[in-house]
Amino acid sequence: MFYAIIKKKMGNFFMAETLEFSKEYSSAFKQKFHDNAGKLFDSWVTQSGINPEKNRETAKEYREVKAQFEDLEKNIAKQKRIRNVMIFFAVVGFLAFAVSVYLLVMTLLKGSYSTAAIVVPSVLFPLGLTSGISLIIAIVKKINPKINNTVSLRNETEKKMKTLLSTCYKQLAPLYKMYRDSATADLVQKTVPIIKLDSDFDMRRLDLLKNKYGFSENLKENESTIGVFSGEILGNPFVEERRLSQTWGNETYYGELYITWTESYTDSEGNRHTVQRSQTLHASVIKPKPFYHRYTRLIYGNEAAPNLTFSRSSRHTERMSDKEREKYVAKYEKKLTKLENKALKTGDTFTSMGNVEFEALFNAIDRDNEIEFRLLFTPLAQKNMLNLLKTPYPFGDDFDFVKIKTLNYIASEHAQKWNFDVNSNDFRIYDVDLCKDAFVKYNDNYFLNLYFELAPLMSIPLYQQQKPREFIYKSNYERNYTSFESDVLANALDVSLLRDPDTITETILKTSLVEKNEKQDTILVTGHSFFGVNQVDYVSVLGGDGRFHDVPVPWVEYCPTSKTSTATVIKNESDRNNVWNKSNAILHNLRIDLKQ
């Protein structure tokens, strides 16, 4: 009944099959996306006009020749090891010969003619000389020619290998021209039409998030956006952002001092003695140090339950056995009872829901609006969320979820390692089948990570049913491209060009607008970092001699520094990103050029 009502109300705008979002990945979307990716690549092969069979033959021959080359390399290394061993024993032979000559001469000079003095040199003399000469002859006559012949064959094989590899790339050159960095976004929308990804995080999307949902720009000097993409789900906007953040922490430095002293004592017979003592004194100091870390989060705007705020943290409940989970839920039920009793006394609004397992595993007890919390987490939403939390594949309960009014924040563990910047160069491989395999694997992984980044949100049916109210966009913006994209583009450049040369830490790159032209933004790129000054503290430590000693402890003082550069950002007409040569780069169909 519930399903029918929703479908009737939403019509074609709502995809009923996503009501149980996390389950649908394996049952419907995973294989569908995989097939779509394969079909898209096959269409590129057809449209490019390449001869895939010819490329497969050339690629196969290349691999065979490469294997021959590697075998020859191993053979050369083996022959050189044999030669080195022979040289070693030849040297030993000549040394034995030299020693025997020396012993014979010394015997004659001393006039001592013992049997040992005569026999030993007499044996070493011919044996050492013969073995040394024989080994040298073998090296010159056999080993060296064999190595030279193998090296010559190796060089010819290497030349053939490189020619074949070059031929492979030439055969596939028309295919490479078919690659589009927007292909991944197209595949996502084709597979799950309610999800639309943007080519770049543009000013209109930022305008909507800021002025409708309360999203704010990244203005912190100690944080830089190093990765970003945006999109929408049924008109509700989202942005995935990765930041490089600098924070302060403490570093412990250690030092030591070696001391000696003399002690006197009297023995049992009354005699006075002195003894030398020594000790290594240790000391440490704690000093501030900048630390850097990267974190990724999803920000999603939705007007459903607009007055509700809550948070929950990952507990990896998918790792619990059924018995452990039952025990945990039973214990949590007692906690809920205490919270309800406390709420009655304090006038708080907290009221436990009937589904104790959901309360325990989702653990959002800091919610501030019980009515809207229940509006959001209907029985179906609770069921979906529990399925997501309890199912180990692919990630389970690995996400933090914070809702603040109309903004939702998801920070998952899997997203921290997710490579979401598409780079078509990764698919430029010599073999058409390897190209397809790389393309499909990358996109399968992208879809998996994106799908389960959105899963906590899409497990809530109301979020899929809530279409945003009309928003009036600005007709003109103060800049052409967002500060988020400017930061990402700056981080795609060679950082050594953007930081103080004395820097000993990572660099936080922040961008600011200088001037907006018709289609181009001129920006300042400021690289914030630290240079180091070597310092020494002296810590007084009591030694075994009864005196205090100043133990030197070297440490590094981190001093802030910055460098400012000018760059331009403009729309790139082609659909191929990640072109890079230190001072310019193309990402998200935007191009940055550093002015030097």
C-alpha cells in the first residue's frame, strides 16, 4: 500500500525500485552498470575504426618479445655473476702464486729447508698460477663473448619490443581519441537515472547550496580543497569534497649526554683506590609541530525534516556476530530507558522509538526534534538503514552521519581511499582488451564507492520523495568558477612552483579571486607552509656523579612562510582532463595556467 501511494504521487519522477537502495546495488544496479560500461567501451572501439584483432596479434607478439627480453636480461645477469665468481677465484689463484713465490724466496734467504717450507710453496706455485691463467683465458675466450652475444641479442630484442609497443599504441590512437572524462557521469545516470553528476562544481550549484541550504565556502587558511565533484539526486544537490588540512600537534624530541667521573674508595685492607664511572644521560622536550591529514566528506542538501539536527558515528556493527549484536542491543535498551527517565525529569523531548535495534545501531540519541526524526525514519527507512549497517559487503557500518537542518554530512571510511578524479590516461594501454578491462574496473569501483556514499541518504525514502522548491538563481556571479574548483586546479600543479623553496612541510594552497573577465578568472594562489629552524634546548638532568648536567636536546622550530603566485582559470573546450606539465593542468573541463 505504502509503495503504491508513493509511486502514484511521484509518477515517473520517482524510481520505485530504489526504495530499498542498498539492496538494489547487488540485485539490479551492479551488473547493469558493469554491462553499460562494457557496451560503451565497445561502442568506442566500433566508432574509432580500429582493428581490434590486429591489435591483439601485435600485443601478443609484443608480450612474447618482452618475455624473451626479460629472459635475456636474466641470462646476462647470470653470466655476469659467473664471470665475477671466476674473476674472484682467478685473483685467489694469483694471490696463492704470489704467496708461494714469497715463501720460497724467504726460505732460500733464511737457509731453512724444512719439508713444509719447501712442499707448501711448491704446490701453491703451479696450482695458483695455472688456475689463475686458466680462469682468465676462460673469461676472455668463452664468458665475455657469450655475454657480448647475449647483450647484442638483448639490444636487438629490446629494439623490436619497443617497435611493437609503439605499433600497438599507434593502432589504438583513434580509440584513445574517443575517451571522454564525462563518460563515468553518463554511465552513472544511465544506470541510476535519479543520480546526475556535474561536469564541474559550478557557481549555480554553489549558489543553490549556499543560499538555499546554508552551505559555506572553504575559507580556512589551514585547509585546501584537493578534490571535488558535485551533482544532484532528484534535484537535491550534493557535493563530494576532499580536503588537505593542517593542524597543530606535539612532537617529542630526545637528546643524550655522555658523562664520566672518578670515584674513590677504600678496600678492606685500607688501601685507597680510584675507579672511572660513565653514564649516558637522557632528556626530552615537547614542541609544537604541524601535522597534515586528508579527509573526504559528502554534503547533501534536502528540505525534508528542515528543523532536525542529529549525529551518529560509525561503530562497525557489521563485524558483530548475531549473538554479540543481541547482547549489545539488550544493553542499549537499558540506556534508552535511563535517557527517557532523564528526559521526563528535565523536560527534554527525547522519546525512544519502538525499534530498539535501530536505536542501538544507528545511535542518534542527540536528535533535537522527535517528530521530524520519526518523519524521516519511517519503518521502511529503519529497515533500510539496519540492512546497510549490518551487511558486511561492501562496507557495512563505516560512515558518520550528521544532519544540521537541511544539510546532511556523510564521512565514510571507504571514501577516504576513493579515487574519484577520472583520468583517461589510465586507460591508454597498448592492448585493447587491457584498455577495456582498466576502463570497466575503474568505473565499477567508482560506481560502488559513489553508490554506498549515497546509500545512508537514499536509505531514507523521504529524501527521494522530497523535490526541492523552486530556487531563483542569480543572473550574474562575482566569479566564473568556484573557489573549490580553483583550489583543486591549483593542487594539480607542481607544488614546488607554488611554495617557499625552504619549505620542509606539506603545502596548503589557497586561491582567491583577483579579477573576473568574460570567461576567465585571474586568481592568486598562496602556498602556506613552514620552514624549519634548528634549535637546541638544554635540560638539567641529575647524573650518577651527584651533579646536574645540561643535556642538549635538538629540535625543530616550525616557522610559517608563504608564496603567492598568479594563475588564470578558463573553461576547457575538450572533454579530456588531467593534461599536465607542471605549470598548467586540466581538470573537470577547466584549465589552469600558472603565470611565471
